[in-house]
Amino acid sequence: MSDADVIIVGGGLHGCSAAYNLASRRVKVLVLEKHVVGRHASSASAGGVRRLGRHPAEIPLAMASIELWHRLNELLGADTEFHASGQVRVAETPDELDACEARVALTRSLGYDHEILIDKGELVRLVPGIAATAQGGIYVREDGHAFPYKTTLAFRNAAERHGAIVREGVAVLAIERATHTWRVLTDRGRFEAPVLVNAAGAWGGEVAAMIGDPVPTSPVALMMMVTARMSRWLGPTVGSMGRKLSFKQSESGTMVIGGGYRGTVHPESELTSLDFAGLRASARTVSELFPHMRHVDIVRCWAGIEGFTPDDIPYIGPSKAAPDAYHSFAFCGHGFQLGPVVGAITAELILNGRSNLPIEAFRIDRFEGTGAAYRGDISR
């Protein structure tokens, strides 16, 4: 006897989004999470809701997802703290301005007009306090940022209101395929369902291997910092064409700083260590681009474990090795904005056998025959 119609392995944003999209369609869903919901990347991300600078394959998904973001609070019945304050990417040199122009030309050639070139005057208007070295950049209206943990929790709560069951503290040990069902063996017993979804984040490669889809993945600890509270002064989220930067002001007034500097993952404990040289470089970037930030206190630093792929885009779609199994993991540090739409895609694949959005670029077997090595096991 099955425990559910669908078992989802992983209780992060993408697992909870898939659970909501399935449960709201009267599918019986069981989510298995080995720690607590949102334990790793889903609560540790920068919270950027960004179409700006997306890989071309991700743009159609990001465009569909932004439409969901603008009504997400209503859909989920919760405040995700989404603010459509825009996103800016700053250029400091003529070469970087040329790169901005080339990027906007690329998106135009693909049929999109959301990225807009801006000059220095418009940049200063949008981003007060920016250093004199800034020359212009790219701006996307209607992008913005949200609170990662609140967003993940909103999906979880909405899924549970529709009947989904979320089991925390349940670690998956093995997965077996029976005649018409999946058997998921855990440290809390065995669970069965006809359909399986792998939304295990940085551990997604390990789960994929269990069902016959070994893929190259690497765990990465992306570092973040947050400052003391300041009076409101910044609207858009700010990135850089030439530096690692994600910079925004939260609803509470703190400044949230990220951009891709990496700490160290400790596989045995599933904890991370911070690289203080990287944090120092991140702080220097902020102080150089925003001189008035030089004496603001940093109050907290952290890192979340995320899965990365060789081509820096995720795995989304059906298994190639087994029936009734689907993947949604390894979002390479930029999966937060995609969360609402990828959960909907996963539900569409399960219920309709297809998605109306292009997902071929994210197929699980795209590295077969390329020599890319499987590096997905980070749990032992």
C-alpha cells in the first residue's frame, strides 16, 4: 500500500514548491526532509528575485516565474516580503559598459526586452551613494528580492493546508524500484509511492545516483553577510559586471551582502566553514562601490550548501533511467527566483507528461559521454 501518490525527497524551496503545486491539485504528497525545511541553501540564499543576467536557457523560466512572484503572497496566503524594487548591474569601466551593451543585445536577439541599458545619471538616480567610478549598467524593472526562509515556509504551509504531509528529521538511505512503485528506505522506516521527485539540493546528485541517473554535481558553500540596521536608502538589488556582488537592503533595514564568495563544505557534519579572506574581499567591494558603508558594522556571516553543475544550470525534468521519477536540484546559487515556476513545471510533468516551458537544456543526461565525473555524494 502506498503512503502517498508522490514522494518528494528534499524540503527546500523547490521541494516545497512542487509539494504545493501538486497538493493544490489534490495529489497526495509526502515530503521527506532529513533536517528541517529550508535547512541549507533555501534559507541561506541572498533572496534575489532576478531575471537580470540569466543564462539564456533560464530566461523563459525566469519570465514565467516573475509573473508568479507578483501574485505569490495572494496565492500562498502569506507574506514572502517580496519587493519589486528592481535589479541593477553596475559597470565601472568602458569594457564593462561594452559588456552591458553586448548582454542587452543578446537578450534582444532572443526576443526579450526586460534588460535596459542605463547611463551614469540614471544609475545615480536609482542607486544613491554609488561611487564615482560607476559609469552605468543594466537595469531590470519589476525584479527585486524576497525573504528566503519566509518564502520556503509559505510554500510548505500552503502545501500542508492542501493536505501534503511534511516529515522532518527523515534521512533517505536508499531508493528501490518495485514493479509500479518507489520504495524509499530511511532511518525512520520505509515509504512507498508510485512517483518520486528528487529535490534534494546539494544532495540531489546522490539521490539521482540511487535511481540510476548519476550526474556530475559539486557541493558549494556560498557565503553571506548582513550589517547592522540602517535608515532606508537603497531600493534596487545591486550587482556588478566585474566583481562578485549581490547587495540589497532588507525590510528590517539591514544590508545583505553576497555575490558568490565560497567557504568550505564539511561533508561528514554537513556544516560549513567561512573563508575570511573571501568575506574581506566581499566587504571591500561594498565599501569601494558605496563609500558611506565603510564604517557600518557586520553583525553576522554564514554560508549555505548548494549544488553546482559543470555548466552552471540546474537539473530539471524526468529521469532517463527509470519511470515516474523527476529531478529538480543543483540550482547553482540562482534557483530562488525560479522556485515558484519550477514547482509548477514538476507538477505539470507528473500530471500531464509535459511542460509548456522549454526544459530540454536542463535534462538529467546532458553530460553523458562528455567525461564529466559524478561527484554527487557529499553525505559520507
